[in-house]
Amino acid sequence: MATLLLTTVSLADAQVAKKVPKIGYLTNDSVAVDMPRRNAFRQGLRDLGYIEGQSIVIEYRVGDGHIEKLVEMAEELVHLKVDVIFAFTTSAAQTVKKATKEIPIIMGASGDPVALGFVESLARPGGNITGMVTNAGAEIYGKQLELLKEAVPKATRVAMLWNPAIPQNPLQLKETRAAAPVLNVTLLSFEAKEPNEIATAFTAMKQDRVDALTVLPDPMLLGQRQKIADLAIKHRLPAMYGIPEHIEAGGLMAYAANRLDVFRRAATYVDKILKGAKPADLPMEQPTKFDFIVNLKAAKQIGLTIPPTVLARADKIIR
């Protein structure tokens, strides 16, 4: 009987010792866009001593640009009783926020998290959410418009392509509009909620005789980046994007926080939370590394000469 009791206790102790933390990972970006970012997140965890499949388990849920999938995927992660959820994109963070008030959430999203109601303040989030902000505040949108204006000095009518279904986009539109008068620019709004509305938006831009284009961050528009780049070239529209992957598809310029850096840094929040820290007490971080990318191939296709002063400011030039 004593031997049986000792064996039972030993097995129980072993089961407790082998309990491996479980991370939920949620995004509605496309699989292709997500993979490099996911790898950066994994690398951040490895740098902190976590080995996926051994000392940590990650439950991946990727919406592949379909925002309607987020609710089901968020509920799955909550049902799995993960220890912490990393939600990238504002829509993903908003969905998880509605799904749980207990599980710690690390968000990595554009938009002002205070204005959007995620946290009480950046310094003291106050609830079960903390994390990083990729694009927040009028400064970054003003910078995008400023760089576009420098590249195309004659541009006075600038289109903004955006998705009103994305929570942060109306605020970003407002912030960009605030920066426009200083640059002697009139900002015109063109909405696209679905892929089939993009071409229609470009037709409307032509009718309104716009000189240039800005595209707000959005997984759906990012998933359609090749179509958007092709239409911008067809209509000879210089375009500024808020996500670097648009440039890989042939876009002209992008100015944004370095996403891979954001994903690596997300691992530090995971580490702190697994060691007992509360999201309410972990200050949110704002981006420290930004990338300005210029695609000279795209410039040549639309007959645009990028001024040397603009090229001198670029972190990366595609020739």
C-alpha cells in the first residue's frame, strides 16, 4: 500500500512538473504575411529560453484576411484555457477583448489603444490587455503624407483608400486629415470593405482627379496588395502605404513601424506574464524602429522621378 501511494504521488508530481505554458496566437492577416512575423515571435521566445513544443506550446489561429473568422477562433483559444493570448491586428485584439476578461492579452495593433477603449492609459493599462502599438497618433500619418508630398510636390488632391470595418481606420482617417492642410493637401476618402470594391474605388479616384494615394493598414487590403499595386500603376498614382509588405507587391513607398521588431518584442511580454506579471501593470510600448522604403521600379512604371532628398531619407531602396 505504501509503495502504491508513493508511486501515485510521484506520478502526480511529475504531471505538475510537466505542465507546459500554452500561448494563444491570433491574427487576421494572411498566412503569407504572417509567416515571417510568426518566425520573429518564435525567435523572440527562443532568445528568452523558450523552446516551442518543449517548454512552451503555441496555438496558432490565422484568419487569412477574413475578419468574420475571428470570433470563432478567439472562442477556441479561450476554450483551450491558454495562459496568454497574443492578438495581432486591432480587430483581433478587439475580438479577444470581448471573449475574455480573465486571460492576459498582448496586443500588437495600429491605432490609439486609449482612444479605442482597450486600455486606460499607455503607462497603466488597467485591465487584462497590454502590448505594443504599431501605428498610433497623428504624427505617423502626418509623416506618411509629408513623405508622399515630398516625393510628389505637385500633389494637391490625395486619395485615402481604407476599410471602414476596421476599428482604428476612422480615427486614422481623421488624424491624416488633420495633417493635410499644413501640407496644402486635400484628402479624399475612398472606402473598400470587400476586395471587389477596390477597383470601383480606383475608378472613383480617376473621376475625382486625384494626384496621389495613401492606403491605411488593413488585413483585407493587404491581402489584395498585388491588385492595389497594379491599379496604382495603371492609373499612374504615386502611393504611400502603412504596411511594408505592399512594397513587395510593387507598391511605391511605405513608412511604418518595423513589424518584425514588434513581434520579437511581444515575446518579452509573454515572458513577463508567464512569470507572474499582470497586464494592468505592464506599460504599453510604442514603436522605436520605423522603416521608410522606396521602390524605384514602381516609380519608373508610373513615370515618377523621386527627388534625391527623399531617397536620402529612405532606410531601404528597391532598384
